[in-house]
Amino acid sequence: MNKRFFQPIAILLTFVTIVLVMPPAVMVSDMGELPPGFVKPTPETPPDNNPQTQPPTDPVNTTDPTDDPGEGPGTEPLPTPDPVVTITISAAGDVTLGGDASWGSYQNFMNEFIANDRDFGFPFRNVKHIFEEDDLTIVNFEGTLTNSSQTREKRFNFRAPPEFAASLVLGNINVVSLANNHSGDFLDAGYRDTIEHLDNAGIYSFGYDRNTIIEVKGINIGLFGFNYVLDNTSEQKRKDDIAAAIEDLRNRGAQLIIAYFHWGEENRYKPNSIQRDHGRFTLDSGADLVLGAHPHVIQGIEEYNGRNIVYSLANFSFGGNRWPPDYDTFIFQQTFTFVNGVLQEDNVTNIIPARESSARNHNNYQPTIAEGQEATRILAEIQRLSNELN
């Protein structure tokens, strides 16, 4: 695996204070609701999560074909597409904004929000400069954006007020996977709310039966994902679904396909046999990169037939707990090169070691780039876990 390890010299802290009206149902302190007077940001244009249904966007040619402009003054040749295009993708792990109110994690997250002057950009303040420099940023959004109060009967149910979609925007996160065991915590209504609020914020989403194509630099990038946690689907059905998703994206013109799976066992540093089998099958079926989440800790990266399976990206900004099993995490980057629209068979990757909190004694939900000996230790651990797979 060709890895370029990146350590930033300095981190620009951008404090963007956005004030919004918090819904009446959202308690952010023991003293009551957020004060009134906040203004909700104007939503961006919703992303196109189903581009094959859209009409052609080519402009209508109104020029009379009998007119010959000749080569007189003001006539310039049309620009030709660049034959070589590089696209750098950043991927990070579990993002849970808010938390579970009954277990206190929701209140802990809101306390950090208040301590940061109610700046919705606070979770990704220390990493957004990384995401600003790439071409596409992907995370696993493990939770909901909803005001619904009806939950599933399970131990943890995660949610944040819909206004926290702004956190993803301010963090320069472009697309999220919703294929995980918390996207349905507030039933189907909460799941639909989440998709709607992401759309309104201009954040793409994908997962389950929702395969998404995003155009980046003229290249169509296809994304799909499935949740295999607490899932009784047969192995054959899973593989049929994977193959069908890849075929769907190819038929719709995807030139690069990325899978994001929710799989594995919590707090385990090694992928299990199901992860390895499904990951390899996905690449054999035509995907170009496999990402994974759910274990909440780092697992290794397997290079398989020149492509990568990132088994667990660990927690990132994770509102599910205040004291995580460990604080190690990382950002996985891969740069893909296209020549005349054809993906090349290079494998250029970059591992950016990080902590899931800038605080040392608790989780403040602010992932921060690791430096010095800590960065060296995290990189060495990723390399060790990866060597066991390759």
C-alpha cells in the first residue's frame, strides 16, 4: 500500500457563530430551552440523490446553424476537457450529533455546544481545514436529525435537533451514509426527517436502497451502503444486494464506486470473517473502495487486488458516549486518477492520525489531528493492524 502520511504544521481555528431557533422540545441545559431570538439559516439547494430522474441539463442551443461566425474578432475555441483528473476523497468514521437523552449523552453534547458559544461548527472545528482541501468528504452519520419523540425499544436512541445539520455544512462534510443501526432510532418518521434535513442543508446521503451518484470534477462517483449489525439477512441475500447496488450505479454512469458498510463487532480491533468475506466480494463485484464503521475503534486496512478495504474508521465526532474505549481515530484519504474518464490502477493513499476529542479527560466531540509522538503511535498501530491483513 502506498501511503503518504500527513502532519499539518498549523490548524486554523475558524469560529463561525450561527444562531438558530432551537425547537421547544430541545432542552440544552437544566435551566430550560435555548433563548429565543435565533435565526434559522437559509437552506441550500437540496442535493440530487436520484440524478437519473432529472431532465437533461445541457443548455439549449439557440444559434442558427446557417450562421457562420467565421474566425473574426471575439471568436474563441471551446475549451477541451482536461484528459487527466485527480479526485481526493476523505473518509471518517462514526458521527453522532446529540446523543441519547435517557443516558445523559444528549445533555453532555449540548453542554459542549453551550460551552462553545452555541457555535454549530464546534464539532469539526479542528479538522475542517483537512476537508476543505479535498474533493469529497464522507462520514457515517450514526443517528437522526428529528424532533420526534417516538423511539424504538432499544438501549440507545440517538438524535439531534434538525438545526445541527449546519454542523456538517460548517465542517465541510459533503455526503453521509445512513446505513447503520441508529438511523431508525426514531422510527421511520425520524429516518425520513433526517433525510429531509440533510437535503435541505445540501448534504448528500445514501444507504440501504438509496444509491447515490455525485458529480465531482466531471466524474460520476457512486456510493452505496448496508447495515449488517443485528441483521438476520442471509449471506447470499447480502451479496445479491451488494452486486445489485454496484450494477445499478454502473448502469447509471458511475465511474467510481464506493461502499460504506456498518459491520463487525464493537471494541474489536480485528475484522471478523464476515467483514473480510463481504469486503473482498464487494471489490470483486466492481467497487473501487470499501469503507467500514461500527466497531468504534480502529481496525486495519487490507489491500486486496490493488484496492482497499478500510475495515473500521473508528469514532469521529461521536455523541454516544463521554468516555470512549480509546481516543484513537484517523481520516483515510485516497486520490483517484482518471485519464480520459478511465480510472487508473494506482493506489495513492494518505492516513491522517487523529484523536476523537481535543480534551484529554473526556469526549468533547471535537476530533483533532494528532501530532508528535501520539501521531507516530497511532500510525504505527494502523500499520500493525494492516500488516496482519495483508
